[in-house]
Amino acid sequence: MSYRLYTYRPNFFVTGTVGFGPRTQHVKYEAVAQMHFGNAIVRPVLTSIHRLPLVTVGQFRVGQILCETFWPSYYRNGEPQSVCPRYVARRQLSRLQELGYRLKSGFEAEFAVFRTADGTTPLFDGKDMLTCQCLAEVEPLLYAIENGLAVTGVDVLTVQTENGPGQMELTLAPVFDVAAADAMFRLREAVKEMCSSRDLYATFMAKSSDTSAVNGLHFNHSLWSPDTDQDQFDAAGELSEVGRRWLAGLVRHAPALTALCAPTVNCYRRLHRSPAPIRADWGFDDRLSAFRVQCGGAGATFIENRISSGPANPYLVLAATVAAGIDGLETGIAAGVDDVVEVQMLPTSLDAALDALQSDEVMVDALGTELVDWFVKIKREVEIAERLNNDHSDAFTIERELYFKFL
């Protein structure tokens, strides 16, 4: 057997790398231009290193390690880049910890698998959701993904076929802090690489054709006490005052959240279509709401952010959700069952969602002006512009070229 050793150390990449588009498109960011497009420093998170046997079908010994980006020492004193999604997520979690809470969370990942690179031939027809017969057809692939992820420390709770052609779902066990986003990042890479090694094509894009199902990325989360290890959302089987204040923050900032939870033009083929959310609302065990509250007692009471679409960056979903929730905690206004308020509609396009994000001063202040500016710039100058400049072409064709292979 042949072996190849990959070693990781602080390395250098183009400074604007974290601002690339879905097909590595880049735009001119002011900070990058100021340093004449020099390098950024990429530093490994040493505790994240692990074996990666699920790639190369065992031909080589490969490891994976997560990294964060920093400015070079001669620019901004080498500080962390405020546009690095993992750093942004950790910064919000630090804010939460200062308030006396820890986040426990996990993602539900939907994706579709096809036999052809053009996304026209699904792995199965999708008419037999959750049946044993349908699951049996794809068990080898799903269990291989589950086993491969287990080696990397990612705990998959459930594997199942879903309600669309070639559509499957993996749910992740809830974990504390940034580990939830790390696990989702690893899951997405594992699914795509393991399908590729079998001459299959997996995509997390929200909707890949007129006949395809939509892919969501639901984010389940709760707050816990770091000292007593108790669920702070539970109050004798009901949502606690802390939970209601957190929920009020989510509802209040839902339009801005949508930009980061539904970050592609294609995502708006999913939103505003049942059972995906339409309004910035919430409900107990309500799959039609933006925020579904589950009250299952201590350790099983949580809020599900249902706005997120399949291709969303898990670090930004986590960061934005925490930023909105923290504002709810600090404002002190709790969401009540009988509240009579004017319910906001969620944005119906990426452009409108970006406007909502930019105009939400609380979210911009929490996430950072630079992150918001970079995010909005790449979305408007690459993805939205790509659609506008190709009105003569089929919209789905343009979107598949943008997203199918890499998201």
C-alpha cells in the first residue's frame, strides 16, 4: 500500500481567501488592496487534527485539521481576521459565556445525491420516504459516511432517506460551543468526497432543479449553565424566561438572520414555500414557523432555527443565531404565547436579505462591520450579478454552475 504524508503548519494564502465566492471568485476588498494583495497567515487549530480515512479510499494516509486566518504581522499587528467564519463564531460564543451561558447545538443536514454531474439522474426516485426498502438501497453509502465521520469524532444520530429524489438527511448529536459547526463542516466535506469516490454527485444547494426537493440545514440549540451543567431553556417542561427572551431576539432579527442562513440566490427557491418558513414567527412543535420550540423536559428543550438552507456556512449560522439571541437576553423582552405583534415577513430574495442585514445595527455591531461588508460585497458582485448578467439563460442552469458542485 502507498502512503502520502501531509503536514500542516502556519501557512500563507491570499489575504482575501475567506471572501471568495462559491467557485473561488474574488472581488476587491479595501483591506486587501491596502496591503497590495499580500498573504494572510493560516494557523491550525491543533486540537482539531484527526485521521481522515474516508477519502482516497484508503490509498493514502490523510489527516484533516481546521484552521483560522490572521492578518500578516506587518498589517494590523497580525490580529485575527474578523471575516474568518470560525473566529466570528467563537467570538459570539465568548460573548455568551460572559453572560453566564454555554451553547449546546447540532445541525440537521439535508442533501441530494445524483448519478450524473448535471443533477438530472437522482440516486433514487424519492417516492418512498422513510421506508425500509428505500433505505436498504442506499444503506451502504449512508453507513459508510456515518462510519467515516465517527472516526473523525463526529457523532451522527440518525441517517435516513428524505422526501425528494435522491434526498437524504443526517442529524448530528448536540455538542457544546463551536464543535457543532466544526462537525457540520466535516460532514459536508465527507458527504461530497465519499460520494465522489463512488462516482456519485452530492449537493447541499437549496434546490437543484424544478423537480428536486429543497435542502434545509436546521439548527437546534439550547443554553446551558457552565457551572451546574443545567439546561437553561427548560422550566418544568415549558420554555423558561431565559428561553423566551432568547427567542424574542431571534424573532426580532430574523430578516437579518436570513442573509446568513440563506446565503445564495438559489436559497429563495426554498423559503416562502411550505414547509419552509415564510414569516419571522415561532410556535411550539410548529414545522411551519421560522423558530420551532421543542419542550421535552430537562436536556430536551431547545429551539430549532428553520430558516437555514443546505449551503449555509455553519459557523455563520451559529454566530448569527447567537448574536440575535444575546440581544434578546440583554433587551429582556420575552416572547409570550399571547403576544399580539405585527409579524415580519422574511426576505424573498438574497438582495432583500442583504438589505435587512445591513440595516440591522445590532447584528452589524455584533458580527462586525468588516464581516458584513465582505459578505454583502461578494454576494452582490458575484452571485447576484451573475444572475442579472445572464437573464437570457435558464436561471437553474446558472445556479447549478454556481453552486451544484461546491455547495
